[in-house]
Amino acid sequence: MKLAIHEIHLNVHDRGSGEPALVFLHYWGGSARTWDAVASRLDAARRIVAIDQRGWGDSDGPAHGYRIDELADDAQAVIATLGLGRYVLVGHSMGGKVAQLLASRRPAGLEGLVLVAPSPAGGVAIPDAQRDAMVRAYETTESTEATLDGMLTARPLAGEWRRHAIEDSVRGAPAAKRAWPTSGIREDVSSQLARIDVPTLVVAGELDRVDPVAMLEQEVVRRIAGATLHIVPGVGHLLPLEAPEVLAARIAEFVPAAFNA
């Protein structure tokens, strides 16, 4: 369904019912359907909300609005519009950075945070050549395949998940493709992380070349009080597509603990 949020329309996949709801935020290049393999393995009685962030999937792709605080504003507005009473935020990579900032605002109803290979809130400094390569990463099917196989995954994706990942990345709005490597990844929004006061699980891929385990330990786990780390062996950065069974199991285990904390 489409929701009118901040003068644009955001596409939202909303299925199931019951609390706690799970609110999913995807990576740079993904969409709400990045989470389909995870969602299908979770309790059918649970409400699941997955957002096409602006510029991705079937959401509008305006020329502006891609700062981390603006993406957090979008997600917060979706949650309010849907009237979610109790929920857990689940953010992957770019979505994980957005989720960290949103959680630091202590929004009403938030009772847990799952960060999947999250980009650090403190920002990542990247050389100009790497930035320029990222800007071009999703220009074509061929460049996207090279990015998936050469950087994002430990082994090539197959079947419909590979096709979906390529389609989602290539069809992204030009402004969304450019905003993350040129500004979003480098933004420092870490000053408020000490305000996060909900149980937090960080899930990392053992072979992640984008956000390596050691970096996540230093820049994410140590910055969030009480955060715990789970490492998934043999996988890279795209955990929702590389290891959906494991990720779904970890989320299912975490949610009761979060709400009983």
C-alpha cells in the first residue's frame, strides 16, 4: 500500500496482525522485498511492516530527502500512520544506521532493536575512488552483479533472490543511489546513541567485507548499552538474502527477550 508521508508516497508491505510488530528497513540498493525470505519464516500471527525507503522499490524517488535524519523521519511517520503500539525495529546496513538514529529518539512503542550488519552511526570515511565506484555500482545489471558478487555476498546469490536484488538496485532513483555513497554513509549521527534504552541485538556476517565484525564490535556494539552480538558463520553483508533462516530464528528468539526485559 502507498502512504502519503512528507509530501511523497512511500510503499509499505503490511501483513499479519498482533504485537509486537516488526518494522523492517532495508539496505542501500534493496527494497521491502529484501525481507521476504526472512518474513516468510517468522510467526504468521505476527504483524510485519517492511518499508520501501524513499527512492527504492515502489516508493517515490524525489531529488532530496536522503539524509539519515530524514529517512528516520520517514520511518517514524510510517509507524505513527499505521498506529503501531508496540514494535521492534529491524534495520539492515543503511537501514541499520537509520534504525539507530530513530531508536535514539525513544519513540513511543519501541521495545527492541535488531541491527543487521548495520552501517555505523559514527559514519564511514571512504576514499574518493571508492565513493565514485559506489556511485556507479548500480548503474547497470552488469555493474550490480559485480557489486553483489565482489563485495556484498560471500558467495553468489541464486534464483529469484538474485534477480530481485539486481532489479531493486538498478531501478533505484538516481538521487537515492547517489545520496548514500556521497553523504549518508559518512554522516555522523552517533551523538545520541547513548539515549538508546531498549534491548539491542547486532547480527553480523562472519565474512562481511562492507561492515566487518571487528568494526561492528567497536563502532556499534560498544556504543549501545547492553547490545549483544551474534555472528553468522560463512556469510557476507546481505544476511537477509544469504541466511534468511538463521536471521529469522535470531529475530524470533530475540523478540520475547526484548519484551520481557
